[in-house]
Amino acid sequence: AQARSGFDGDCGGDGGDDDGDGESSYGGGGDSRTFDVASVRALLQFNGRLSGGTMATGLLLDHADARAQAVRREAFALGGAPLHVAGGLRPIDAEPTHAELEQTMGVWAAPFWMSSISSRVVRRSHELFRQAAATDPAAVGYGADFGYREMAFARDETVANAMARETPSTEQRERLIARGRLPAPGQGPSAETRARSFFRTFVLAQGSNGEYAFVTTSGGDPGYEETSKIVAECLNERPGRAAARVAAARAAAAPPPLRPRRRAHPGLRAGHALHQAAAGAGHRI
């Protein structure tokens, strides 16, 4: 997020680490531009196993009262609603319920079991950026009518339909835990299982000007190995640089610029590309 925009397409460099701080720009051709984000669609592919603690948290949420369930169903419970759209949820805001062909990327997708949480976190960040920029009427977080949708990547239509089947009921999961078929609190995947695990994320953003930004991130086990690296990187941010970023962001009434990191940690990989769509023409990435 930079000034009024959500994406910094900094393509003026050669992909190298220009200032020695471990951050890199991507692309080439001297083409650098910035734009408001209209929508972001994320597809996730992963192979990993849940811990018993995560399983127990899900069961606890499912047993919550009717008021809590109503909040869980509310797409904008934590903020981030579009500023100029009325009349209910847009398709990009609604929780996916069935398999569908993702037209722009040309792949099949299915509902992702974490999207009801992840989408609220993304919208919450968007809302906090808007609140932080409240002193500047032109600053609107990721974009005035930003929308986010998250699904699971599927190999083909058959796999997508299989992935879209309803999650086992609360009672079924509790019985499976009691029988040792699912992990109980304190249990989790072995080191060998984690070593075989991986994740890939495909993110396609469309700007208010019709341009696309396509970003991929991949790595090893998502639930333990890579999550711990990401948390450690946040905690290990150099205090001076972090303070300078916050000060600059406050001075500009905007969130700090975000760029992909090429050498953040071994095993985490990122890619970034921009595409300018022909005006009025349908386009598939």
C-alpha cells in the first residue's frame, strides 16, 4: 500500500537488492506505476496437517451461541466494507459455497476452509489503513471499493467438486478425535510429515484502471515452519527502519509501502508480474 494505492508495481530495477536491506523489486523495462486496488482474488494450494489445538478451536467456534454465529457470517464484522457500494454483498465479498471456474486465471477453484477467517483479517487490515489515513480524505486504504475473495486451487472440475463437499459435522469430528482418527489438543504432525508439506498462493489483483498484478508465494509446511519464519521476520524487523517507516507513513497519512522480499528466508519464494489489460477486452492470465 503506497499513498492512495494498494500496489507498488516498482518495475524499474533489475530484480536486485538495490539498497542492501534484503528487499527487492521485480520486473523490468523501466515501467513503474501505482494504482488503487478494485479486487483481489487469492487461490491457495497446500499439503499439510492440522494440529489438535486448531481442531479444538474450530469445534469451540462451532459450539458458540447464535450471536457469535451471526458475527461469523457477517463479511464485514471487522470492517473493510466498500465505500460506494450499497444493496448487499457483491459476488467478490460473498463466502464461496461451491466449485467454480476462475475465469481470469483459467483454473478450477473450491471453497477454502480458512477463507471465512482470512478474508476478515484482510478486510480488517484494509479498515485499519483507512482509519490511519482518516486525516487525508483521498486516502482509502487498499481502494475505496476494495474486494477480497479466497478459494482453494483445484487440479480440475472433478477435484474442485470433491473439495466443495460439506465439512464433517461437529459431532462427526468429535467422534473422530475420540477414536484417534483426528488429532487431540497437544497433538500435531510429525517432523517427517512437516518436511513433506508445502503451500503455494496465487494472488491476482485488478486495479481501478484495469491493470492486473499477479503475485505468487510458495514454501514448505504452512502451519508451522513457514508461519514461524514470517512471525520471526516481523519481530526481527530492525527497530530503526521500522520506526522510520511508521513515521513516514504517519507523515504521509498512508500505510508504509509493501514490496515482495526475495531473500526473506530460505524456502520462501515470491514472484511478481504486472499486466495492462486492453481497454474493454476480456483477458485471461
